Amino acid sequence: MPKIISPQVEFSGLLTQMKAVTPEVFSADGKFLNLLEGRWQEPGQPRAFTSPIDGTELGSLPMLDRATALRAVEFAKKEAASWAATDLDERKSRVQECLNQLRDQVELTAKLIMWEIGKTYKLGFTDIDRAIDGVQWYVDNIEGMLGSRKPLGLVSNIASWNYPMSVLLHAVLVQALAGNSVIAKTPTDGGFISLSLTFAIARRCGLPVTLVSGSGGELSDVLVKNEAVDCLSFVGGRYNGRNIADALSQEHKRYMLEMEGVNTYGIWNYSDWNGLADQLKKGYDYGKQRCTAYVRFVVERQLFPQFLETYWEAIRSLKVGNPTLVDNPDDKLPDLAFGPVINATQAQELDRLYANALKTGATPIYEGKLDENLFLPGQDRSAYRAPRALVNLPRQSELYFKEPFGPIDSIVLVDRVEELVGEMNISNGALVAAVASDDQKWAARTAKEVRAFKVGINKLRSRGDRDEVFGGLGESWKGAFVGGALLIEAVTQGDKPVLGNYQDSTLLPEKI
């Protein structure tokens, strides 16, 4: 019996549900709108948006021009004073009501995320669930973290598409809880539909949130440098992050700029190969389209045979396919490692990087194949890529210093500890890293030499939230650190310096 798209995730049905829950998001003729000046309006210049799952057209992204975005910023700024003067108990009550309503829409949100950015249902559910759970923690603990601190004013948010809920929505709701008005730009590669659903709920609950769509080139000046913006939260690529950091170098405003780096896993004097196999499988969640994905393994040369055997067996067991397909209408959705990458353009970029590595002398050690049984016959598979891995990557290869943001791993073999540390530090700073060794004292000592903000010992590290500090070293992060009380401090003003790695460490925003 051929596979079918599960009726529970069929997109037209999900869109009908969304229109019933949040009809204000749509124009009379069914087009998506932007949320500005306190209401849903302005379809902008519609740009067709298709799903990476199979090329299905999901709707039109309502792209705004600079002048309209400026209206949104100016109105959002005007909301800041009255919201800052709102009693904390009232702010907590409104955010709590938002969370309560979001909980009723977890299933719908997760399924929309599947179609928009190609996540499996499990990962889509995790994204919205973590956002709600994380913000709930802040609601329950805000008094102790906020103290006498005062909100900054208007916080602008620009984030990548991969975690629209647990990164972007989470940040927005915490920023509002702390007393700020908030504006966010929808990622142009995906997430605007699920974000529209959740922002509509937030606005209904009386939260001062604004959501706009548009190209980065058109809106960046308004959302980054405009004097009405008091703080910028950015999550994205290093190239755009550097440009924003340069643009902000003369601006006296708070910022948090999270950028990618090459996250590495160093392996030395190690024998727990079953444990590593589990980590390798886990590390392939969402096809390594995460800023904390491990894409470079630096391995003691004499351990390479065991590593290669472990790697091969672990990665070949991963299932990659269409996350919406079932054998029968009542079946559960498939348990896949991952589905497509974000779009066909990114898939082609991964092919280019891989071909460049081979051309410059790298040796392929794993080239996965897609299983025909995990797709509909004849469906668009242009955004799907199976895992691939390379060893002996030359320095002239682009991948040597670049995060692929997709399912390509590189393995580097070393003979000395000094080489291991050097090869783990090739991207001038990273968000996370790991060191694996049977000698944990050695691993802990070596971890201190690795230029990553979080270093796991015999385990993967992740972004984390709540009471754990998060940031980055070198070119992977600029500005205030976040996590727990530090996230609240990052978007409020008080009588102590804000912890972070600003370009000029003496120019902490508290002292401006």
C-alpha cells in the first residue's frame, strides 16, 4: 500500500484551523497580513512561499517596504512608556494568559512548523513546548530577577528560521514580561505562519508586540539603527552579524548578536564508543540546521578505525524522508531523524561545499542515500540531502573554516594534543564544543583551552536557557549574554554592568 500524507497534518486543513483560531491574521481574500500599529493590516508585496517538504505553496509572505516598517517601529516605540508603567503583576497576568492560550494551540503550531521549515512533528512540538515552558519559568521567577531594574524601551528582534518558537517567540515574550515593547521580523526562509498565529494570541492578550515581514536589505536600517530601537536581539549568520555589529559600533544601544561558528568535538584516549554512537545520532536532529550542531570531529589518529566504525553504524541507521507520510490514515507520524533542509537553494549550497571539498583533496568516508520508501512517488525532493562525511579536509576547502548548516560532517585526524586544540579552534570562537576522553581530568583541563562558550565533557552541549548563561566567544557572539537573570538584565537598565563581550569592554550600555 503506497504511503499517504497523514490527514492530521494535511496543510489545507491546518490553514482552515488557523483561520478559525486567528481570523484577524488574514485579509478578506485570504492573504497573510502584518501586525503593526496594534492591528493586523498591510499585506505588503506578497511573495509566494513554498514548503521544503514537497514544494507545496503555503501562502504569500507579506513583504513590507522601509516606509511601512518605519511606521511599525514608531508605533511600537510609543507603546513602550505605557507598558513600562504597567504594574508587574498585570504584565505577568497578561503573559500567563498568553501562555495558557498558546498551550491550546501546541498541536496546530507544531504541525504548521513542519510544513514551514521541514521539521519532524516531534521537533516542531518540542520547539513550541520549550518556548511555553521556558517563558513560564520566567513568569514564575521574574520578581527575583528583575528587582528594581527598569525596561529599556523598544526591543527589536531579527532571528533565523530554525527555531521560530523556542528562540524568537521565547525571547519576545520574556522581553515583554520585563516591561519592553517588542518588534520582530519574520524570517524570510520560513516560520512566518506559525509566528503569525502565536503573535496574534499575544496581541489579543494585551502584549505590546509587533510582527513584520520584509527583506533584510529593505528593513535592516529601520529595525537595527533607527533611534527608536533601544535594544537589538539578533540570531543568524556570521556575515550578517558582522555587518550589524559594524552598524552598531557607533550606536549607544544594547545588543545581543548570536552568530554561527564551527562547533567541534574532540576525541582523545577514548573508549566509550556506544556512548558516542548515541551522541552522533542525537547530533543529527533537524539535519544539523542548528547553531549548536557539531559538524567537525577532531580525532586522535590511532582511534580513527573505532571512530569510523562507530560513525558509520550510527549514521546509516538514521532515517531521512518526508515527515508527513504514513501507511494508513490513523497511523502515528514517522519517527525520522530529519526531513528536508530549509530549501532547495540551501541543498544546492551543501552540494557545492561538498564538491569543493572533494576537488581540493578531501576524502569521502560516508555518502548516505535517500530511501525511496520514505517519499511519495514523484514528489519534489529538491530540499532533501542524506548525511555525508569527509576526512583529510585541506585548509583551502571552504568547509575547513565554515559551518555547513546541514548534514555534512568533517573529520580531522591529529597526533598531538596541541594539534587537537588547534584544530578545535579554527573558527575564532564557537558557541559550543565537547571533549571526549576516558581521562576526565585531562578532558576538563583541555576544555579550558577550547574557544567555545560551553564545552561538554563526554557529552554534547546545547543552547540552554533558564538559569544557565549562554553566549559565545570570538566571532560567534557580540553583546550581552543571556539565560536566566542575564536575559532579564540584557533588556533592562540597572545599577550594575551588563555581562557580555562588547567590542569595547569599557563601553557597557549601563555606563553610556
